[in-house]
Amino acid sequence: MGIIAQRTRHYPPPAAGQHDAVLVDVIDEGERDSQWGTAHKVRLMFELEPTTAGVREDGRRHVVSAWYTLSLAPSANLTRDLTDWGVIDDDSAQVDLERLIERPARIVLVHAEGREGRTVARVKCILPADPAHKLIPSGEYERRGTGASAERATGTYR
């Protein structure tokens, strides 16, 4: 079978503000060059609750991503967000990000100008989910993370 390229559809971003969400994927983006040198990057993919974020034009839940350097250095954005989310504390030496898949969260989105001048939603911070409202994945999102292309994020947080 050939490798097919196709034009992707761009949906309007979800509203800025706080949204209930669930982590549905962790994507290892490998080494990337930046103005500060080469760094190992990962993306956390969150599926949003339709009652707070609405749904896309095709009826599916919005999915947003947050990019990070794969580091738990005290100054790293990943460290800040995982600490705010309640995943790690100041003494944490490591964390298996894939074990966080299906963990609910409350995320704050802001709008920014993306490539080609389009408005995009960016994850500003990740907070603990409301214990009374634990969102689970819809099963619509197909994982692209390490070795998991055929998996769907469904079930309960481990």
C-alpha cells in the first residue's frame, strides 16, 4: 500500500478558558532543534469535555496538545505543569508520562496566533480535575504515541 498525503481540515479552536479534559496520548517527538540547541520533545494530548468546550463541526471532541522538553529540571515547563497537576512534587526524580494516560485534568486554554495566521488554542496550565467530575476518554482519539498507533484511549486511569 502506498503512503497517502491528504489535506487536513482545520476546525475552529475551542473557547479560551478553563476546561475539563483527559490525557489521551503522550507523543515522543524525538530530538528537535531550537534557538537554544537540540532538546528531546514530547507532546501531551488532551481531549476536552464537550459541555465546556463544545464539539468540532464533525461532532467529535476537541483535542489540544502541549509541547514540552522532556526534562524534570526545576526550571522546566514540564516540571511546573506536572507539579500544578498534582502528578509530581519537588522530590520527584522521574515520572512515566504514559502512565498518566486517561488521567483527568482541568486545563486552561488561551488563544494565540499560529502558523499561517490562524487562531489556535494553547494549553497555559494543567490543574487537578474536580474530583466530582472525572472525565474519561471518548474512544474517538487514536493514539500516536510510542508503539501505540492502533490503541484507543478508553477505560479508566491506571
